[in-house]
Amino acid sequence: MAKVVVTLKIMPASPEVNLEELENKINEKIDSFAGECEKKTTIEPIAFGLKALNILFVMDEAKGSTDFLETQISEFEEINSVEVTDVRRAIG
């Protein structure tokens, strides 16, 4: 099977949320879902001090949908929403 590159956009519940701690918690969930994988995080300013986390990671296509992972991440009280913004097949 091929590898896919998935980008998640995570909106915290408020600007006061510690994004570094949140990123660590999310990365643990990603690792338990997709196995240890390459990840890259960027912070996107939204408005009024609110910043979103964009986490890009690589997973095996055989895992299928990321719905289960999205549900697990959205259960954190510091999170307002989780959205898959991009899915691509990895080449090479």
C-alpha cells in the first residue's frame, strides 16, 4: 500500500490554550493511530490572538479513514474543532 500525507487543522477553544502542550498530546494520539511517523507542525494566526495548529503527518493508506483519530483528538477539552484540510498520496 501507499503512504498518504494528511494535514489536520486544530482550532483551540481559546487563545489561552498552551499550544506546545496541546501539540504533544495530539502527537501522542497520532502516533497511537498511525504508528510513529514523520510530523510537521505549523502555527496559523487566525484572529484576536487565536492560533490554529496545522499538523502534517505521514501514514499508511491501509489505515483508511482518519475519522477515529479526529474523534479522539476532538475529545480534548482544549479543542474547539478538528478538520482534515488535505490528504495526498506520497510519491517515492
